[in-house]
Amino acid sequence: QIQLVESGGRLVQNGDSLRLTCEASGGSFSSYTMGWFRQAPGKEREFVAAATWSGGTLDYADSVKGRSKITRNNPGNVGFLQIDSLKLEDAAVYYCAAGRRNLFMSQRDLREEEKYGSWGQGTQVTVSS
């Protein structure tokens, strides 16, 4: 089973940019769809962004669309999430997730937590004004 480790979370100021990293091991990263989710205190976990196995199809939540970029480097077994113009509402624990690519039949599936079988431990992003 593939294992995931997120990193890059830190304290940032409102308006800053941040890049989160997801490192995979124990399997071929190209066999998996990659997703990013986040959970703020008192809130349910929500979808942020996703990329199919080759990065050919991307999806973004409305909350980050236009100011975020999801990328992946399969030979290096790493994925990234870049967020610009960070807002107070972006403060959360961010999770990288991976799901076997043959489970994703449509772009809609990219937003479904149930499709992702592997999860990292999370990296915390704190935003201050």
C-alpha cells in the first residue's frame, strides 16, 4: 500500500503564498489519483484540489479556484499544492490523499473522499492577519 507524507505547512500572513508537498512511497505514484483535502477546527473535511494519475485532468474547489495550482512529478513520487493570496479561511490541517486510478470514472469522482484509500497525517497551515 502506498504511504503519503505531507509537509510545508507553517504560519503565514494573510495574502502570502504557500506550497505544500506530498511525498509517496511503497508504490508507484503514477498508479494513483492524487487529491488534497483540508479540515478546519469545528468543520468537516472538505475537498480542495485533485489531479488524475498523469495530471491530465485537474479539479479545484470554488474556494481556491483561480489562486491555487496542483501539480505532480511521478518520477519523483511527489505532488504539490500551491496556494496564493492566502486568506484567514484557508487555515486548516491539509491532507494529501491517493486513490487507485482505475476507481475514478469521471471528473466528479475526484471530489469523493471514499475513492481515496491512502491518506497522509496532515500538515497544519495557520494564517494570521
